Amino acid sequence: MPNYSPARKVFSSVSKKIEDIPFDKCFDAYTDAKNELLVNIQADIDAEYDREIADMEYNYAETHEAPYEGNFSDSVPKPVARADADILAKHTTERMKVDFINKYGIPLHIDWILEQAITLIGNMPVTRNSSGLISGTRFKYDNFKTPWLRGLFLFLMINTKSVYLKLQYKAPHKHFGALVPFIMYAHKLVKGTMYSEWDRDEIHEVVHSDLATAMTYEMPEFSRDRLLQLRTEGLTIKSGVGVGQLKNAITTHKLNTSVSDTDWNQVPSLVQVILTQIWMAHPDNRTKYMILDIKDWDKMPGSLVPREVIAKPILTKQVVTKSNEPIDTPWD
């Protein structure tokens, strides 16, 4: 294992081997954060449950002469803590950032780490179901069985790629950014496997949740003119210095809230990015390995706006296995 300097807070690797990165520590950080969150949630549940039982006992005593023979808790099961997916993702990401990414200086090595992860994951076996589609569930639980591999998987599933990538709209980091389904990308790059070969109902198991939500989002059609209008509105600076000017579509990662279309405001942020072709989806930034069409994952759509218009920034100060084999018990 390469040396880690507590003083410099940097993990140094002269070997540049992905096996030397302590991804098991990433798994530990995730697990600790998840357990901590569930303990806190359960404490709140227990307190509310105790109040509910106390109220039941009090109300019974007020309306009955004889005491209740039994325990109210026997008839009212106590809820078990479950964490909201978004809250869990944010909580665990922050812990992984502090206890793994920052602690070991992962961003300093991220280019070769991700390149080697492509080779490692792209050569993992896949399982196809009765429809001939690749099972994301089987891929996850068949291939990521050790703490090290699970830590690598959890690292790749982080939604906020900026915790280890500087500029996602620039090379080389745009090849691993928020619009890239890393595991599917690895298989497309290594084996030529099309994104459409993966079962749509199971991609949430192998794609970070923000992108998986975008890839499976069902929404009404927006005309080109309407998208252009929403794009302009979303890029317009609303207040302060530069009010009325347009933000740079190449570098802006999220549109402002629309005041003219409340339905549009409900559309997931990454879907808005894809449809209006800003940031990573901008024609100057995009690659064929990004998700650029939520209905056809392998398609690169035409430009929404002529290249000569949108390319000019407006600056402001601002191995297939059998599908009938049992799946190991889920580890997360």
C-alpha cells in the first residue's frame, strides 16, 4: 500500500495501481454514515412511538374503569427506520468526501483511477434476463462482493461528481461526469455494449441516482421553440450584477427556476440540462458516451441552437452468466 501522509493529508501512489487505493475505507465511511443516520431516525421514531403509546394508555384509563389487561405496544408495531433516498445520498456522500476522498487525496489521482476502473468494470461478466437484456441488479450483486469492490461501487455512484472532478464539462473529466453512466460506459467502451442492452427497469442499480432518474423520466413533449424559450429564461440573470444578461450555457450546470412554466420546474435538473443542451450536454462539451436523449440512450441529438450562436460564451462578472443462478443477499 502506498504511503499516506497525515500531515499533508495526501495519499501518494508511485505505482498507480487501482488496487492500491483503499476503497474499503470508502465502504466503511458509507456504512458508518448510513448506520448513524438510521440510528438518529430510529431515535425520533421511538420517541414518537412512546408518545403514541402513552396517549393510548391515558385515553383508555380516562374512558374505562378497569385497567387495560395487556400492552398497547403488542397491537401497534413499532416502525423501523428507513432513510429517504436523497437524504441518505447526501449524508453518505459527505462522509465519503471527508473520510475517504479528501483524506486520501483522491482528486490528485482521479484520472488514472477512473481509467483503470473502466478496464476493471468493463471486463466484469454480465447476466442477461429472459428478454435478452442485461440485469443491473445481477451485475451489482454478482460482481461487487468484497468491501474493496463495494467501496469502489459506492464511490462511482456518488451523484455530486464535483467532490472529485474539477470541471465536468472539460476533458478529461467530462468523460466521467454527471451525464455518464459509468458502469454502462465501461462496458460500451471495452466491449461495445450499447446502453439500450441494459434493462431499463434495473439501471437504478448501476447508475448514480440523479442520472438514473433522468434516464427513466416520463414527461410530455416540449417543442423546440418552447425549449429555446425555457433555455433563455433559465439562463437569464435575475438580479444583481449583470441582471438581464445570459449566463454562459457552456459552463452553467443548472437553469434558474422558470416563472412561466411551473410544470417545467418539476422536471429533474439533469433532464433540463439534457433537453436544453447546457453544460455537459452543450454541443461544444458533449461526447457520444453521455446520456443526451432520455428516450434513446445511445443517440446524440442534433443541436438545439446553431453552433455559431451557442459556441460563443456571453461573459458576465459572474462474460454472460446464467440468469437462474441465485443472487447473494444485498449488501447495502
